[in-house]
Amino acid sequence: MGKGGSLSDGVIRKIILSYTYVAIWIFLSFTVIVYNKYILDRKMYNWPFPVSLTMLHMSFSSLLAFLLIKVFRFVEPVQISREVYVSSVVPIGALYSLSLWLSNSAYIYLSVSFIQMLKALMPVAVYSVGVLLKRDPFKADTMANMVSISIGVAIAAYGEAKFDTWGVTLQLGAVAFEATRLVLIQILLTAKGINFNPITSLYYVAPCCFVFLSIPWILVEYPILKETSSFHIDFFIFGTNSLCAFALNLAVFLLVGKTSALTMNVAGVVKDWLLIAFSWSVIKDTVTPINLFGYGLAFLGVAYYNHAKLQALKASEAQKKAAQDEEEAGRLLQDREGDDIGRKNDNQS
């Protein structure tokens, strides 16, 4: 604090940078979602091939991640053995490919606004999978909060003007696979002391995703693409789309690295409301009062969940600090006792 209680230049600069990282992440996340919707929707660009689009993203991300790590040395690579790659990275890559495939497929059938409402179920899925895999303890109050979020999403679904059962099934499947992937990252990687940032994560996971996605692509989309003019790629559209998707991963790296994962969660709530407003005002998707009421209820549940996680994190940090202080106090006490003994020995001699 400077004179008159004003903030120092360093603090102001840090605040401005934090808000800049948040704004960049919101803009890129917003752009990727709307861009994917534009490409895949039959009423817009009309290229309804979600596996092909996801494979383009993965190949582009693999190439750029390789260049940033091996050529430009932008980030340090994380060294892992072949055994760890096969036992840990491959299952995560399989789940990630399924999550991306299904979530991109949902844009063909559902509005952007409704998809964001369904994504509010992510904390419910993550907690449920964590309990099933014995990663998280079961707590009645937390489960009650999860039920409230689910009820809110169910109300929003009930009020959806253009409800599509297959589209909802795809999005719920994407949420389930993504939640399982996030829990397995904690079990298979973090527990082993392996931490990937978004760039190294893409370096290892994106090629694996590409291989897994090639199976449904060969069986489902390739025969259709081969018989239509859609097989000819628009390099500007798909190049800029892939670049935005990769830039989003860089933005995640900056946002989480310079602020925190909780900041990204809060920014995600802002992004979701912006997407709902954009979907209603620009794309002209129908958003009903029941939609908003249900999502509002789910939003309150998610906000409480994030608040509870923050309080638990603060309590954990306070316990660690108290333990460190006790250890330091014990060390100082031992040093003083040692000095006292030394003085007594000197006096006796």
C-alpha cells in the first residue's frame, strides 16, 4: 500500500494482468464453442462431421505442441516411461477422445445455450465418479448439493423448446467421459507425481486421441466424406478453427499458471452466461423462462460447490501452515536448549 492507502504499481499491474488472462480465456473459449457450432450445425456451415473436426484439432495440436516443446523449448518436457504412457496416458487419451467426439456431436442437435446448461452437471459427474472410484469420500451435504444441481438442470431440460433426446444423450455421455478422465488424471498421474501443463498434456495425449478417433472416423465418417464434396477441406475455416482451439489451451496454461484453477471456474460461470445471452440474441436460439429458472438453480448449486471447495482449500492450507509453524517452533526450541546447554558447559569449565 502506498500513501493514502493506494495500491502499489506492482499490485495494480498484477491485477490488470490477471483480468487480462481471464478476458483472453473467456474470449477464446467463447470463440471455440461458437466456431464449432457454426461448422457443425446443418443450418450454418453444414459440415456435420464431429469426428473429422476433432481429428483436425488433435493433429494440429500435436504438431504445435511438438514445435513448442522440442523446437522452440517454450516449456520443459515431462519425461515419462513407456509403461506409464501405456498404463496412464492411453486410458486418459481414450476418454478424452470420446468426450470430445460426443460433445462436438451434440452441437448438431442442441442449441449452444442448452449445451451450456447441461454442462452444469460436470461437478455432479466428477464427484459421483470420484466417490465410485474411492477418490473422494461420500458426504451427505455434498451429495444433497449435487442433487440440487441435477434438479436445476432437469428443470432447464423440461423447459427446452427444441429438446432432442439423442443430442442430450450425447452431451450427457460427453460429461460422463470427461468427469471420468478428470478423476483418472488424479489417480493415474497426479498421485504418481506426474503433472502436465496444457502444452505437455497435448504433446502426449493429442496423438493418442487421434489414433482412437481414427476408428470411428474410418467406420462412420470416411465413407460419407469420400462420396461428397465435403471431403475437400476449407483450409481457412478449419485452420483458424484449429488455431483457436490450440490457443485456448495456451490460455488455460496462462490463466491457471498465473492465477488459479478456481479463478478459471469462476470465469467459466461468466462465460456460460455470456454464451447463453449470445445464443439467444445473435444465433436466435429460444431460451425460455423455465430454462433460465432451472439453470439459475443449478448455477447456485455450482457456486456453492466452488465456495465449499475454496473453504476446504483454505482450511487445508491453514493446517499445513500451522504444522510448519509448530515444526519451526520446535526447531527453535531445540536450538535454544542446545545453546543453554553449551553456555552451562562453558560456565562449568
